[in-house]
Amino acid sequence: MRIEKVEIELLRLPLPRAMMSGSSSGANGGPVTHINMPVVVITTDEGIRGLGYAWSLLGGATATKRVLQDDFAPLLLG
């Protein structure tokens, strides 16, 4: 069995109500209103699919997606 396809999506999920995070305090702090969630779907040559995800409250979601897409995905293929 070999991995043929790695798909990465970035979801931005709104929270039902804003919350404060210890990381969001200070001069630039404020309420956290959403969760960033990178989702990875891996498909094999036998048609088996797997799904994985992570989440974060603050910045770095786009960078995380790019690292998964540009650095990790090529290592998994084949």
C-alpha cells in the first residue's frame, strides 16, 4: 500500500461565544472568536482514506498549512 494523495484544507471555525486566552492578553490582546483547524486527508493506492486534524486559537494557521503542504506532504507520497 502506498500513499497517492495528500490534501490539506484550512478551516476557520467561529466559536459560539468569544473567549479570552492567556496568549491573547496584553497590548494587542482581545477576545478569541474562532478556531483555526488544518485538516489533512490521505488517500492510498488501494482507496483507503484517513483524516487528521489539529487546531489553534491564535495566529500561524496559514504557515501551518504551508508547512504541511510544502514540507510534509512530499515526504508522505509513495
